[in-house]
Amino acid sequence: MAPTVSGVLAILAAIGAGGALVGVAAAARRSLTPGYSPEYDISPLVVTDEEIEFKSTKRTCTPGIFGLHLLGKDEPAIIGPVIARTEHVVRRRLLRKPASLSTKSKCRWSGIVASTPGSPFRNVEIPTSLGPAPAWFVEGDSNEWAIHVHGQGSDRRQTLRGVATATALGLNSLIISYRNDGKGPRSTDGLSHLGESEWHDLDDALHFIAARGATQCIVFGWSLGATLAMNTLQRSGISSMIAGIVMVAPVLSWEAALRSNANHQGWPRVLGTSVTLLLGLPGISRLVGLSEPLNIRKADAARLEGPLRTPILILHNVNDWSVPFETSRQFAQRRGPGVELVEFDCSGHTQEWNSDPIRWDLAVRRWYGGLLQTDTAGDTSKATAGEL
């Protein structure tokens, strides 16, 4: 169904607020903001070489492994399992302690646990239509490749949890940036297009590795990164290079995600639908600063219903309020045996690895092993760090 002015007006009338259009435009603008300003609102109560204590909150008591990022510092502390907790204080393992970490540090909690790849890496630049996009290259021990794509509001560091597994599998890893993510080139409007233009940068990354001898690759897509992977699979002229996709908390339907986020913020779910429609209207989309309309419903339908012959692994948290798990479940059910869904029971968006890194790693290894058994493609030529 194409977006129509009457459809948007009907939804605005259902919301019933006199300033509904202004409110919807503001919500649309927020949904297109590529990054965010994190709050450094945590300070440790006690720090030793092996343990750390915090005030008990939902975040600091969450089971798993997390990053504690210090204001003005690059390398985060790594926070391990809970040792003990009371109503007011939680004590956890301190798996990595930066020299500057103290009770005076201003910190923020994150699923990101590293600032650069753990293996030796090289900085490279991928040519795109908007200019060079910085990337990291980690050389593997095989002829196979992986491209890692982060989500909205994050950066390349988000994907490093998956890079470790890819490296263990012997894959050459290209960890990319893309337009408007803070490292990649800037578009005219500087906004996120929810995958509708960003996929071109992943397409350019495919051409980049193809020029270096690659014939196939696995795409690891996190949240919006999974949107880019699906869009590239369906639209790229060299999509046959994509031998499989690992999706972490994937945005397969932006309308479903926007409805879920509206509900979480205490707004009617219908606000998410109205934002979806508004973004597709040439006149109204200019209110939010878009250089061109985004037909989100058409793109959602293509991802959910279009032809699919590429194996996919989905790793998703059943409690994800930002990107609803139910969309991943429905996608897997519709697609049949070509899609494997691994459920995690944790809190937070894209924190499946953090909740159980061993299970996450084993799920990817098992899936990739099955992919190799059914792969009939020819040999690829290995690119070396010197060639990059």
C-alpha cells in the first residue's frame, strides 16, 4: 500500500491532538537521527584489581558481560558476572581494568566491550559514491570473508563481538562504516535513511572485497545493519556474493520497530504507523529534513515477503522492546528451514552476546559449519593484509 495524505490524516485524527502533525514530525525526526548523546551517569562505589561495586540498578544488576566506558577514554573496562548483590549494592567481577578507572570516574554502561579489534588489524578506506568510508580489516586464516555492519546510533565497535567469532572461524573480516554514522561520509541531509540509501555502502564493500579476490562472504548485520544486509541481498547486482547472513536483533520491519518504540515511550502504537506513512510523502517528509521520501512499507514488505534463497541465522532477545522479537519469529516461520532463529532471554537491544557469549559463539559456529557442508562454490583467492 502506497502512503497517502488521506491515510496520514486519518491516523492523525485518531490520535486526536491539535498538534498531532508537529508531534508526528518530531517523532519522525528522532527516528532518523543517526547517533545519540550517551549519558555518563554511573560511578563505581568500590574498585579493586578483580572486583567492582555499583549502586544496584536494572543495568548494573543485569547478568552477563558488559563494557563500562569512561568519559574521555577509549578502552572500556569489562564488567563480568555478578558476585553478590543487595537491595542497594551489586558486586561484580572486573575482567579488564583500565589504569584510569576509579571511584571518581564518570562512566556509561554498554554492550560494547572493545574499542578496536582484538586481533591485529589494518585501517582501510572503501570508496563510495559519497566519499571514502573508513573500515577495519582483520586477516583470517582461510579464503573466506565476512563483512560486519553496525546498527543505528552505534558504530563499528558494536560488531566486534561478532568479529572475534569470525576470526576464530578463519574468516577475513571487513568492519565497515557507512554514511552519516559519524565515521563514514555525510549525505546531503545528514540523516539516517533506515537502510534505504545506506545499503549502497555495503554494496560498495562487496565490490571492495571482490576486487581483492573474494567470491563469497558472510554478512554480520546488527539491528539496522541487518536491514542493510537484506536490502543489499535483494537489490545489489552482485548479491550472489552473499553466501549467508548472521542477523543480531534485526530490523526486518521498520513499521513494527517504530510502533514498539512508540509504545515504550508511552505513546499510542499508531504513532509508529503514522511516522512510517509520513516518511513516504514528498511534501511532509521535507518537514523532517529528508532529501527524498522513504517508502518504508514497500521496503518492509520486500524484506518480509520477497524471494529468499540465502541461509540466515537470527540471534534475538525475546524481551527486546526496541526491535520486537515477534517480527523475527514470524520471519523465520514464513521462510522455513533456510532461516534459523536462536532465542535469547535477556534484557537490552543487541545484547544477546553479552548475556551468553559462549552460546552466541557456538550458535554461529554450528550454523557456519552447516553452511560449509552444503557449499558447492569454487575456491576463492585469499587477500592478504599487504594487498589491502
